[in-house]
Amino acid sequence: MKGDWVEVVLEAGNETRTYEIAATRAGRRVEVNIRRGVAEVVEVTRSGTPVRTARFMASRVLALVEHPAAGSAADQKD
């Protein structure tokens, strides 16, 4: 959903770096996969076609935070 974004905090030597990956258009979403030592954040279309991909070494990831868009199904309570 447009407005979803993922924040990735990495260890980079003596400092930390923060990256933000967002769903930039309506109908797109952000997916997170962690496999074989690699954390992958992908912006995909409704049909599942990847638009942008960011890959990080899992051993360097300090935090990976998913932020749902305001008003999404995850924010609403039954």
C-alpha cells in the first residue's frame, strides 16, 4: 500500500547508517525477506513485479522496522 515503508539500520564500521525504502505509488507494497545471510527489501507492484530491490548483509543489520501506512488493515482493529 502506498505509504508503507521499511527502515533499515546498518552497522558500518564505527557508525550506523539508516536506509528507508518506501512504496511510492498506489498499488505498490514493500516486502521483506531474510534468506541465506541476506536481508532483502523489495518494492513490488500489485502483480508481484519487483520495481526496486535493496539487499543488505544480514550480519550488518542492527534493526529492520516495518512502518505500515496510516489507515492500513494492520492499523485497524476489529
